[in-house]
Amino acid sequence: MFPAEALARALSARGWQVVLASDARGAAYADRFPAIERLSLEAATFKRGDVIGMARAGFKIAQGILQARKAFKRLKPKAVIGFGGYPSYPALMAALARKDVTLLHEQNSVLGRSNRQLCAKVDAVACAFPVLRMAPKALEGQVQVTGNPVRPDIRALYDQPYPAMDREIRILVTGGSQGAKLLSETVPQALALLPVSLRIRLKVEQQSRPEQLEAAKAIYKAADIDAEVAPFFSNMAERLGRAHLVIGRAGASTCCELAVAGKPSILIPLRIAADDHQTHNAEVLQAAGAAEVIQEKELSAENLAAIVRALLDNPEVLKKSAEAARSVARPDAAELLADLVERMVRKKGETGKGKDNPSVTATL
């Protein structure tokens, strides 16, 4: 949702009108999305080999395509941009049938299953990382590397220096809905193993699943660690900006935001992520010297504590890691992707600035 929101803001600033098409799940995260209209489309995913599940998914997808075709007949979008995942599939299929301008943006370093099915049919494919795995050979040399669009408040961090490490050491712990359980349990235990000389300097801000919130708070309290633990932080840019070290998963948005913000990190890729894409995402930061990567099977409170201590005992290493993170950032990804959208529209003979409601549909 966040990359699509960032692109929507960039296009809106250029005079475009943006429509958001998603399923009900995606709409729940779109309260700040700058759209003139929101389309709720039926969509579904399925497990291979599950015949009943595949049949149900096929029915829902067909419904979603019909819903999208009806909406697009009224809206006449100049371009339809898909951000991957099964909710974008019905809208893109409808747009392809109408011969609208279509684009795909792959946020991860591995081309997702839905995007693999559509990439040969759309007008352009953009990606976040320099290497896009599992892309068909036909796309070789054709993919535009734009980076992952980030929200304006995250983009602003690119111009801020790494915060000085005086008395306080600030650690930010994030975690997606699938990954927060492991981090909620292990990170407090690991930080509690640090020597008291470090613990009394820590200011920890940690996202945690609600059911593990009190346990995490209790561990921090017993270890005399100043910690704020909550299920969700709304002011993430502010917290990221003041952090000296970030511990989290390796989702595409997380990795790109860490790079733009210039933050050293310890990343624990989600083991069940499709095609192990989080490991590949993390490798970009790891190769640059910006992140330490721990696989789930190797994660323990003891080895995490050892890595944290080694970093905190060497402020110069943290500072160099921050510089390394920023070196692989693409802070203007939203503008680069907006440029690509407009190029594709012009290529098909559209101005995108006519009087008949110039609009772009972002699909998620």
C-alpha cells in the first residue's frame, strides 16, 4: 500500500486524478490514500493442488474482472498500475481487455506469482531492486529499475544526518503481522542479555502483537530497559528518524525505507515468505554493508544479543553502516515511477492532460 500511496501523491501533484482499486483487505490500510474514488473488487488467492480453493478463487477473480470492467467503462483510465499480489490481478486483466496503458511494479527482489502471469502482457515493468529474480528471459533488459516509492515523510529522512550517539541509544523494532510474534518474543530477551552499561542507555520502541505485549513489557522492566511497546506506531517516520539501529523483517518496503532513511539494521527474513523473497531483499543491504542478516533457524536471544552488542560497542561501525544504507537508496523512486507512467501514456498517443478526467488506477 505505501509504495502505491507514494506514487499516487506524486501523480496527484502533477495534475492526475487517482483511483484506488483493491479488495476489502487492502482498503483497510488505505485511510490516507489520496484517491478521488475507491473501487472494492473481488479477489482471491489459492494453494496449488487445492481444487476446491482454486475453483472458489477463480469465481471470485471472474467477479472482480467484471466489476473492474464496469468501473473502467465509466472512468476511462489513462493508465492502470498494478503493485503485485492477487488483489491487483482482476483490475489489470480488465485493463488489458480494454487495451488501456498497463504497468506493473514489483516491490520485492523476486517477481511475484501474479506479476509473473501478467508481465509479458503489460506495457512496462518496473522494479525496486537492481536484480529481479524469477523474471522470464523475455524481460531481460526491459525492466525499469525505479526503486520502491516511499511516503514523503520517509523521503524527508534522506536529507537528515545519522543521529549522534551521546548518552541515549535508540533501537526501533518493527515487524509485519506475520513476523511480529517471533520478534516480540526474542528481541526483549536478547536486549535483556546486554551488559547493564548498555541497558541503562537504551530507549527501545517496539511493535508487538497484542497478545505478547505484556510479556515484552515485563522483560524490559525486569532488565531496567526504557521501552515503549505497542501493536502499531502511527508516526513511524519520526521514530525511524531518531533510531540508531533497527531490528525487523526484510519486506520490500522495510528494506527500501531503511536505505532512504540511512539506518543500520539487523534483519530476520520471514521464513515462509514466497520464494524466500525477504532473504533476497535483505541481501541488497547486507552486500552494501548496511545490515546484518539472521535466518530464523539461526535466531536465538543469545546470538542476537551478541550482534547487537558488537554494533553498539562500535559507534563508527554503525555510522558507516548508515552511510552504506543510504548509498543504495533510491529516494526519488516515486518520481521515477511517475515519469514512467507518463512516458507510457504518451507512447500510446495520450496527453494525460485532457478535459475528460485524466485518471490513473492504482491496483493492489
